[in-house]
Amino acid sequence: MRKERLFQVSKIERFKKGLLRWAQQYEKVIWLDGNGHEDRYSSFETLLAVGSSRAVSFSDIASLDEYVNDKNDWLFGYFSYDFKNRIENLDSNNHDGLGFDELHFFCPDKLILIRENRVEFLYRSKLASEIEKDFASVTLHSTEEVPIEASTEIKIKLRIHRDAYFEKIQKLLNHIHRGDIYEANFCQEFYAEDTELQPMETYLQLNAISRPPFAGFMKLGHRYLMCASPERYLKKMGDKVISQPIKGTAPRSEDSEKDAAYKTNLQNDTKERAENIMITDLVRNDLSRSALKGSVEVEELCHVYSFEQVHQMISTISCRVVAGTKPVDLIMDTFPMGSMTGAPKISAMKIIESLEETKRGLYSGAVGYFTPDGDFDFNVVIRSILYNQAKKYVSYSVGSAITAKSNPEKEYQECLLKAKAMRSVLEGN
């Protein structure tokens, strides 16, 4: 059981920063922030889950499924991209400098939810006496003026250099021309070794320049995620399930006329639209596995949204599911998300695994939560910095969709555009 206490906060942005600083005392932290973005599927502005003194921590799918289906409590955590190996007959043997588990979930001792200027504390019953003290401590942290600066200048290296990238894209195009696949999301890693950084400050700076709707900070012991994702993977609200894949990217400009032109060109780009429609069809197929017959619907197709760093083309697909459908089954039906794999999905995953140099791990996986009612919401882990503090290894990866119409140089430039925010934070540019 959880005890609830509601507070009204006038300066909510200050309070949020204080709340995240206060949370750093815990070994397990998951922070999910909408940055003020709202749509008809928004539930919270911000969620913070900390602490895990209960012996409820999952790294296998069977026990996770049982716990979620019994609707015991909130769970926060992630599915790494390589969780695909438990769903299909696949493997991942590429280099892994980060060492994240394939999946990890925990039941938080303390849960704090923010909606507008209302802050709701949901604590395990035996910890309810700490709510007032914690609220006072967060309020005190909120008054502190702490500069948002990344730790140090870090020299980033490329796992795949330019010429090798072009060679690999040509191999992918050969597969496409032979008919093995018709789209694949190919990713490359940027990394630094023997590196120390300040994770919370790095996240705050990344978030400040990106302000995406599915931002997140995660701390699990010595492993960290600093996420500026604009993409929702999957959300369940009662009997409705929603997916919002992104395919199609264009730069922003401070010149309003150029910026509008970039947006219009993206909206009308036949290649970008084709990429998005292919993945929309893939998502429709994935959702149909559990959907009520005739309920799969494309609510929005190829709509361009503008974020701080880029314009993105997003589609929204939804369906209805029969009462009693297991939440974890919906994940199993649709994971990994089509926007990060390609189509046909299994063939694309095998081919990109053979060409990529790095095990994706948490990158292009999903971070989020399950509610006691069996609902859930997960983002797509992109535009993110990953850090293993014990190994002193920092990494971020980017990718683009390769189709028959792809120009390798343009795909390479798209990757650099997507990497811009992470690189500028880490290198201090």
C-alpha cells in the first residue's frame, strides 16, 4: 500500500530541478519528464521513482509478467534493445562497452508525480512519515542556484569512420536491391574511454538544449542514462494502446523563413514519407496481434512536429485490446520498435546486427513504467548519452533509415545532425 500527499508548488521548474538533485542520494533513480509537451495521451508532466528496499527487482520476463499481471504496484525500468534475443531467435555479439542488463525493473520506495503545479507524493506506507521531511528537503534544494554545466571537455571517437560507414550502407543497399529487406535502421556509436563526467549536470544541459517530450534520467548503481528522446514507443491506457513512431528528420534554423522551408520540405519529401509509411505499416501489423478485430487505426500519418534541435515526422497508430490482455504480452508483440529496426523486422535485425560494430544495449530500447492498473508508457531510447561510471565509458549512438532511395552522404549527415546535441554537451562546444 502507498500513502498519498498532495502539495501545491508555485515555481514548478525550480522545484523540478531541486527534486532531481535531491534524488541523487539514491542508488536507483528513474526520472521521466515531458518538458511541458502535452497531447491527448499525456498523463503526467514528470515522474520520479527512487529507492528499492523491497525485494522486488526483475531481470527475467516470466517474473515481471506475473508481477505486472497481478497488478501489485508501480514498476519502473527498461527493456534494452537486446531483449529482442529473448523474443526471437536472435543474438548480439558485437562490442559492448557499457554492460547494461537486457532488462531491469524495480518497485520504487518513493514515487513523486507532477501535474502542472501539483506535486503528488506516493510513498510505501512504512515510509509515509518521511514525506513532509522530503518535501522540505526538495524545497531547500530548489532554492539553490547551481549552474547547469557538463563535467569536462570529452574527446569523442567514432566506432565506424566515414569510409567504412559508406561501405556498410552500400552492403545494406545491396540487401534492399536483392529484396531481402526494404528498410533498415543502421546505427553507429560515438564513444569515449577513461572518462569521468557528472551525470545529473550532463542530463540537465542536454535537456536544456533539447526540451523533448520523453526525456529521462536513470541511475542504476554505476550505470546512467541521460535521455533527450522525442519518441514514444508504446502506451497502454485501459483498453487502448498507442504507438508513435518517428521516421523523417530535418534541421532547425534560427532564420524563420529557412526553418519553415525545412519543415515544409520534410513534410513533402517522398523518401521521408515512404520511410514513415513503411514503419507505420509495420506497427499496424505488430499491434494487430493483440488488437480487437478492426480496431487498429492510423490516427495521424506523417505529421511534422518541431523540437528544439530538429523537425521530426511522426505517425500515431492505436488499437483496442480485449479486457485481460497481459501488458507484457503487448510489449512482446511489438518489441523492438519498428522505427529502430526496419522491415521485415526480423530480417532487418539480422542484417543490421551483422553490419553494426556495437551491441546496442539500452540504446534503441525503452524506458518507462507499469502502473498498478496494468497500464504502461515507454519511450524510445534515442538522442541519449549512456555512461558506465565504473568502466569510465561514455557512449551515444545515432542511426538513420536506409531504403532503396537512400543517398549515403545524406544519411551520414542526418546521423551527424542527430548527434549534435549529445556531442555539444560532452565536448563543450
